[in-house]
Amino acid sequence: MSWEIICKTGDVQDDFPYSAKVDGKEVGIYRVDGEYYALEDVCPHAYALLSQGFVEDGQVECPLHEAVFDIKTGKCLREPADRDLHVYPVRVVDDTVQLQLNSEG
Ligand code: FES
């Protein structure tokens, strides 16, 4: 399992997640309560990037049809999306945010 540097910690704001494309995968990097989280970024419902959605209280709302997901767990909290998001392992080393992308089963 290898860790990949995705961005700087300063690139991620509580209100403005960071959109990354790594190895062909779109990933959204979020910060909630000072911790970093990485979620699959393409909404399971149709094509929208969740990192461009509305973030509040540890949840992100899809910008297209307003499905809601829990940022810490990826859990789908509101339709029309019908499944949870994949969550990637994250670690912070110095001022970099690193992900393990090959953890997808
Ligand atoms: S594309 Fe996200 S809810 Fe429809």
C-alpha cells in the first residue's frame, strides 16, 4: 500500500474542499473539525463533483440534485443518490495531505 501526496493542508478549507484527480480517479479532500477526509468525488446519482457542492456540519450536498453525504463516513443521508461513497485512508505528513488510493476493494 503506497501513500500519494495529493495537496497541501492549506489547499483544503472547511467550506471549500479540494478536488483532486489521481490515477484517473476524482477525489474530494475535506477538512472537518481539523481532521482530513477523502471521498470519492463523483456523485453516485449522476455526474456531479461533490467537492463543488455545499458543505455544512460535516455533510456535503451534491450541487446537482442535493443528495447529502456524511463526510466522515461517506454515508448517503439523502436521496436521490442510493449508495454510500467510498472513503479513502488519509494521513497528514508535515504540510501534505496523503492518500492511499489503492484501498478500493
Ligand atoms: S448528481 Fe448528485 S444528486 Fe444527482
